[in-house]
Amino acid sequence: MALFLEKKGKMNEKKWVVYLLRCSDNSLYCGISNNIEKRLIEHNSGMGAKYTNSRRPVVLVVASCKMTKGDALKLEYGIKQLPADAKIKELEKWS
């Protein structure tokens, strides 16, 4: 599935990434961040998303290259629409 992202120049800085985490129950969590290291610490300390709070520890599986926030939100939405087995492959295309 090809996901469309706008390639035009924007005023937003390209500092956002889309990431996939593997949770302790083997499920995947997809999110965006402009500071992936800090966000991973938040997820593992229970200060991240409700979903990951009860599924700790979490491990980073893959993260995209840096992009604008708008593009990251579009890609995150597209990844979340995919079946679990396709999410990693799709996001690896953007890393």
C-alpha cells in the first residue's frame, strides 16, 4: 500500500518521526514524536500512552526519517490502518 505524503516545502521543520513499538504482549503501538528518545523513556516509565502503560516494557522496532508534523500525522494514520504484519514493512520504507 503506497501512502501519499505531500513533498512540497512547508514552514514546519522536518523534526517529527513516526515510530513503532513492540509491547510486552507482542502487540504493536504506533505513534509520532519530535524527540523519540524522550518518548521511549516516557512509554517505559508509564508516562506514555494509556495503551503502552499496561504493556511495558516496550521496545522500539522502527522509526521513520524526520518529516514535518503534518506528514508524520498522515503516515501514522496510514500505518494504523494496516494489519499488524504489514505495519513494520510499510514504516521501514520511510526509515
